[in-house]
Amino acid sequence: MRHLMSPLDFTPEELDTLFDLANDIEHNPAKYAHACDGRILATCFYEPSTRTRLSFESAMTRLGGQVIGFSDASSSSASKGESVSDTIRVISCYADICAMRHPKEGAPMVAAEKSDIPVINAGDGGHQHPTQTLTDLLTIRSLKGRLGGFTIGLCGDLKFGRTVHSLINALVRYDDIRFVFISPEELRVPDYITDMLKERGIAYEEVIRLENVMPTLDLLYMTRVQRERFFNEEDYVRLKDFYILNSDKMHLARKDMLVLHPLPRVNEISVEVDSDPRAAYFKQAKYGVYVRMALILTLLFQNE
């Protein structure tokens, strides 16, 4: 049984095949409108989500399948104390594939070990968010025409941001990538990531001021400071507006630079940036549906 727990579960060659399929779905949606007729996706979300859950539901519906599930742990038997292992065993009787989000790191892996159907990790705590990473990679490849040969700045919450950690781990498999980590001291990227980059000989720098590096970037990946990951409100309030991308800062950037964001945003990107042709975050959300459609098809039919 093949699952998706990490972006690294697929080789770069397999990702190319997945992204080719996603691009074909984008341009020929009618061809796939009944690809999952009679199939059921279970969305087991123990943690609130809008984009990820709805994009999975949209993906399965566009493929002709159906969706069951829950959007909050309180509306599931977890509120009665049922384990993830037991839940997935039951879900395996009802559905053909499952997307699971859980606040505890490793919970989707536990589910995968006990599951009779493919399990997709839709985010586990501050650990991994592989389908967001697949979305990011597809967006970059589709809009830049390549994966590799660029400088990417990652800005904001680099300590707790699972999307950032997943993306870095995925991008290091491509050639000629340089990372610029832009964050306050308190939210710097974890040591295990910088240690990995050093071991691989991959160039990176850590800075505090966004303005200083804007002219050097091909891609800027903005993130929100996540209130739910903080232990106290004081630290969150102090850091939540540390970076705000606005038109003045965009004037410093290259004409072909792209701005990405996993969403939701709070204050870190001013709405005035939305009309800039380099703002790609809403396109990114659309690519998220295409890549999840491709992933559902790939896992369903590889596991038959």
C-alpha cells in the first residue's frame, strides 16, 4: 500500500510524472470528470482547515468521486477517546482513500501503518505538509518553467512553519538552488535544516531585513506568524506584524519575481500587492486542486 507522508516519498522523476498529470488535468478537465466515479475520499481533519480540506473535496468532486469525513476532532469519535488507529480501520471500511490532518506529529503515519486504503498526510502539527509542498513545486514549475536554478527567499515564521520545512526538504533535491531565510531571531529556521544544508553544500543565508534581499530573489515565499503554534500571547503579538510585504517593497524586486504564500494570510501581505502580476498566491491555491486531483488518481490506481 502506497501512502503520502512526506514530499520525499516521491522521487523527482515521479514528481515530474505527477506534475505532468496535474498540468494535463488543468488543460483538459473534461477528460478526468469521471475518473473517480464510484470512489470515496474520507477527509479526517482533527485540526481546523479551509483551503486544504476544501481543495481535497473539490479535487475528488471534480474527478467524479464522493467525499465523507469530519472537519473537527470534536465532531468525530476522537472526542470519545477513539484512537487514530481504530478510526482509520473503520474509515477503511467506508472509503477508498483518506486525507488526514492532525495536530500531533506522526499521527498520519500511525494511521498509514494500520490502514487498508491509501492515506495522505494533510498536515501533522509543525512537522510536514506534503500536499502544500507539491502545490508549491507545481506552481513554481508551471510559472517559472523549471525546478532549480533560482534563489528563493522564505520569510516570516521559519521555526514553526511546516510548509517551509517541507518545501526546503523538497527543493534540495534540485540543482542550483540558493536559500535566503528572512526572519526575526526568535523564528529562525531550525538547526537541523541549516545543518542539512551545510552537509549538502547548499548555499543559504539568514537575514532579518526583507528589504536588503528583495533585489536578489527569483521567488519570495511569505508565511504568516502562526498564533496556534505559540505558547504565549505576548510573543505572538510582538512578532505577528514583523514583516508586511507592500508595494514599496515590491518596487525593490525583479520584474519576474513571484510571490508565493500557502495561505491563509493575516497582515503579512498587504492587499495592495494582490493586483501586482507577480503575486501568485491565488494561482497557487488553484494549482493545489490540480495537484491533489493528480495525487488522488496516482495513489488510487497505483494501489490497485
